[in-house]
Amino acid sequence: MSKIAHVDVFPTAIGMRDVFTIGTGFVGDAASAGHHIFVKLTTDDGYIGWGEQRALPSWSYETVESITSTIQFHIAPLLLGQNPLHLNKIHDAMYHALKPAVSNGHPFAKAAVDIALHDLGARILGVPLHTLFGGKRHDTLPLSYALSIDTPEIMGAKAKALSPCSCFKVKVAGEPGADEERLRAVHEAMPNATLWIDANQSYAPSRAIELLKRVAGLREIYCMEQPVASQDWFGMKRVRDNAAIPIAIDEGCFTSFDLAKIAQLECADAVVLKVCKSGGLAECLKSVPVAEANALEILGSGLTEAGVGFIASVHLFATLNLALPAELNAPAFLDTLAVSGVDIRDNVVTVPDGPGLGVTPDEAYIREHLL
């Protein structure tokens, strides 16, 4: 039986091809590489599994240093000598050693390891990763791309350049007048596209309600995501009670426990699933039945992870019925996915059927671009 013999952690710089700014601030641009943490698990009989997450402390608190050290000093010792197929035992050990706070603890570090464990386990079994979650419902996954906060003209032009993409997550900045102009410009550039507003916590409740009133005539707007601060669930409820479109929660919901509370508070119509904030694929999946049982729509998103994290989300989301195309931004923003084997055509990604993740990480690139 395979045992985990080596745990390697690679904090890596991956360049961005364009500027990316969201409601909480700067994400990156062509002059500043993003920080990605890759995890490589190797068994004593030669099987290898890969995981990855993006460090973005302007979105959530974990840094490249904290993710790297958490894995190296606190999680790796728990993995060595373990059967990688015994995921429940390994997860219990991780959550005993690194306790969640009110919501979650070190989720990005745990997520990188969890993806590697699932890749490794699926490769040992000789099945695609999505098989571990009951198998894919869809052979392909349409993608939604985010539009960085910019002038209305630039945002409209960038939307048009991403054609045939038909769904855009439009980032807004907490300014009702300016954000109305941004949304109208994107709509004018792509009149048949579905628009998914994402405020990234930038609004006060009253101002978010004002924006929704200003753009009430744009029928192509499907929902508004995380209008207010992550901890302001009552502010979310106030916006939801005054909104004519669905209100989605993201930064305010990391776990299935959070989602159960949100359902009780009736402060959202939809939940945005992200592997990173959940602490991995297994934990992310736990929110699905909670959402379904409470009539909450499911949206899929990421944090501009490179190819390993990107394709892990693709496997998971292909097993679900998402309300909108998955917002996974790596193909639009990163210089490289640092993997081979990803098939994207016309903003639609094919779900891999090879063992594990079904892609091959570019280990040479990863090692050559260490932070």
C-alpha cells in the first residue's frame, strides 16, 4: 500500500499579463508577479500528486510566507507515512492540529494540500479526480471572466476583447455613479452577455441599494456578489431585502457551517463556492447539500489560481449544476498556467478524463521561478 514519503512546497512567482484590481484593492499587473504555492506529494512507490493555491492577503489573510510555513512545519509532518487514500484520517489530523476559528483556519494552506491528496489518490486508483466526487455531470465547463475595475471605456473594450465569453463578473468599487457607468459600458459593448456584479465588500448597504436602483433597467444583470463587508451579515440581509436580483455571498461564507447560519439569517440568495476559502475540495463540497436544502443557488469561482488549482476547480464544478458559468480567471490574466494538458476553446474548458487532475505540472518552470 502506498505511503506518503516526501512533501515538497514551492512558493512560486507567476506573471500576470494585465492589471487586475478589485473592490478590496490591487491584485496584480504585468510588472508584479502573483504568489502561488505548489505542493508536491510523492509516495514510497513513486506516485505523485500536485496541489496549488494563490496567496492574496488583500482578499483573505494568508500570505505566501504563512501558507508555505504552515504546510512545511505543521501539515507535512502529519502526512509522512500516511496512506493517501485515507483522506478522512488525514483531514481529521490537519483540523486537530490547526483548529478553525469561528469559521475556518489556514484554509488556503489546507486547500493546496487537499488538492494534492486528491490528485495523488485518484492517480493511485487510476481514475480522473471528478470520479472521487461521483463523476462529472458535464463534459465541458463554460467560463466567466472577471473585468478589473477601470474606466468604463476600458472595461467595455476588455469585455469585447474576451468574446465569445458570454458572462462577465464585473468588478465594482463602491461608487454608485461610477459603477453604474462601468456596468452600462460593459452592457453596451456586449449587449447579450450576462453580468455578474462583484463588489468585493466595497459598499455600505444603503449605497449598494442605490446602485441596484440605478441599474434596475439592465435585465442582463443576474446577481450582485458580496456588496458589504464580510462580517456584515445583517447588511447583506438589508441589501437582499431591497434587491430585485439575487444577492450572493462570498467572503462572508467560508464553510458549510457559515452557510447554515447564512441560510437561517436569510441574508443571501446564492453562495459562491471557492476551493481556497473552503480548505480544499472535500470541504468545499460539504456546502453543496446545505445550499440545495435551503434553496440557495450555487456559483463557482476561484482566486486566479494557476493550472493546478484551476483544473481542480474544474473537476469539482463539473460535478455540480452551477447557476452561471464558472468564474475561473487564470486563462485571462496569467502569463502561464504552468501545466500542460488544459484544453480551452472559446472560453469553454474540457473536463480532463486522465488519472488525477489529468494535467501535467511544469515542474521546471515552478522550480525556476521560486520566490
